[in-house]
Amino acid sequence: MKKLVSLGVGAAFVLHLHVGSAQDYFVPPGVSPTPIFVEDFEGVELDAQRWSQRVPGRKDQCINEPSAVTVDSGYLTIRTYSLTHADGEVRHHCGMISTQDEFMATYGYWEAAVRFKHAPGVRVAFSVQSPTMGSVIGDAEKSGVEMGVFEHFSDVEQSQYAHALQWDGYGAEHKAWSHLDQLPTLADGEFHTFGLLWAPDRYEFYVDGQLSQRVSANVPISRTPQAIRLSSDIARADAPQAGYGDRHTAQTDFDVDYVRVYPLLR
């Protein structure tokens, strides 16, 4: 059974896992060094008591399914791949997982260490998502904000990334803020950290421990519990005609070394 626990400053989290201990990781000022969520992706399979698949089936230009998500060598991999079916159609397969069923929190510092292989058509992301985003148009404080802590689109260079905030659903009332930036070392094949400080009065985005963007005006601040989401998808019809290769040969890996969430100081 989930448990709702106060985090202070109007915050709360839903928890069904062991609480982590303080370690030598970057946190911004005003944030506790002791995390409330720690995922290091140890072992050889995804922890089903923390993570679950989201939006199964076809999404945009790919089929979202569990086979695209693996855990090995101390990190998680989401690999977009393709299969040619008996009718000759090439179908693409993507992955999306979330902590929505087991862990949700309000406010705090959310960080993941990621690396990826740039691939035509493939979008990869680390997000903090509200399951009720857009349910109350005009009241994003209540229904939540999709917080794209790290996003990489196929129509930019390997060294580029985006932060994004979206609210009021994905239809006619959709609203968004986004910022595209560049990190020259993002293409070095190493893990890089992307973090979000979500506070009652602002959002702050961090890259490798450095402040990237501060957003405090003209964007609503969510005040509802939200979950971690890791995903790949193909948003537009620009995948290679021959596909990416099967799940063993595709060169589309989105790797995540860890995810941590820290509460605000009381």
C-alpha cells in the first residue's frame, strides 16, 4: 500500500521503497543532501516494485513495449529498435517507464545521469510527469506540469539538449516553455547529469552541477505529486526507411546510470 508522507513546504511524496542515505552528490542550495528516492539500476532486470511501463502500445510512430527496456552492467538502457513483419512493414519499438504506481513527490531536486546515441527520428527524455496533466485546463497548479529535465530530439546535433515545461494538456489549450542549449562534451560517450530544482516559486535546471536555466515567471508551478519518467519515442515520421536494426543490433541506446530525488530543506 502506498503511503503519503509530508516533505515540508507543502510537499508530499508517495513511497514504496527503501529511502536512500546521504552521499557525495551535487544538490543545489536549499535542498537536503539525503535523497528520498535512489535508483542505481543494479542487477539484471528492472525493479518492478519501483517502475512500470507507461502508455503501452502504439504511440506516435513507434510501439511502446517492455522489450525496449533492459538493465545490465549497473545502468538502464532504453533501445529503440525495428522489426520487419511478414507483410513487409517495418515497425519501430520504443520504451517508456515511470514510477507513477510506486513513487510520486511534490517539489525537491530531481536528477539523472544519462548518455545516449543520436539516432534519426528518435527522441529520448528524462521527465517529471503528472498523471493528471491537463485534466483541469487553466489550473496547472492542480493538474500538474510536464517537466522535461532532459530532452534530445533527432533534428539537433548530438551535443544539444532541451529543457521543457508543458501544461494544459496536449490539445488546443496546450502551452509550453522550452530552452535549447548545447554541451560540447555531451557527445563524449560519458554520463552527464541533468537536474531540476522544483520549488514553490521557481524551476531551476542544472547540467553537470551547473545552473542552466531559472524559470519563475509566466510558467505555472505545479503543486501536485508527480513521477519520474524515462522514455524514447519517434514523434515524427522521419525514422530510417530500413529501420534501426533489431533489439540486439540497433545503435539507439539511451542509458541511465542513476536517478535520485532529494527533498527541500524544511
